[in-house]
Amino acid sequence: MLVEWTKGDAMKTSTAVIILLGSILLFQTPALRAQEGADDVEVWSVIERQWELTEKGDDSWVTDLLSSNFIGWNKSSPAPRSKGSVRMWQKFEAKQWDGKVHELYPLSIVVHGDTAIAHYLYSNAGENSDGKTITLHGRFTDVLVKEDGEWRFIAWHGGADDE
């Protein structure tokens, strides 16, 4: 016996298959991406925390948030800086700068296992040691690694756009 398909039957079957596949994707994707989303949020909270502590002049973030083998290169630095170098310069710069406000604009975060890369823009304002208000805008790429269950910076590069 030969079964003939009409155009209407094919259309109904195609629609059913599309709805079925769409439903599977709709309900499975959030579950599959839940951990990835949680990692993104954790990574971003570490970046925010570093900026907030820096703005307050609290250099505890150097000890708490930088990996022991950290190397980062700000555009204003002549060369990449180790964790010890960042600690030294942070103490000096905290006396030269009174942070008032900052805003971060995340562009993308990629998490691959225990490594994360975050690209973002920033604006921040503060007063220098002469009492002059300065506003800067720039960009950073931060690389973080998960050590002992905590995200820590292992590298970064960026700085103010007008430097």
C-alpha cells in the first residue's frame, strides 16, 4: 500500500518537528549553561571587587585577588609587573590618587575550565594629589584562574585610552 503525503501533511510534520526541537533547545540550554553563567558572575564579581577596593585605597586586593605568579601590564607601565611590583606601586599610587567613582562596562567573558578572560571598558574619576579632578576612560583584558575554588587574576593588560 502506497501512502501519499499531501502538502498539508508535510507542513504539519515539519511544524511538529520544529516545535519539538525548539522545546528541547529552550528547556535544555539554560540547564547546560547554568554553570557557565555562574562562573561568569563569579569572575565579574572579582573584577568589580578589585576596582571597588582600589577606589577606596584598600590594597588588600593585591594579596587576596592576585595569583602568586601574576604578571600584568598596564599601558602606563614601561614593562609588565609582578605581584610584588603591583603591591609597591599600589601603595605609592594610593597616596597620589583619591578615587571617587568608577563604572565598568563588560564586553565579554569567556570561561574555559579554570581559566577566564574578561574584556571590558571603564570610566573612573578621582582627585590627584593637587586636588584636581581627573576622569579617565579606558579598557582592560583580565585573565583569571581558579585556585583553591577562588578566582584570582593571573594577568591583565589595558589602561586609559588617552595615555
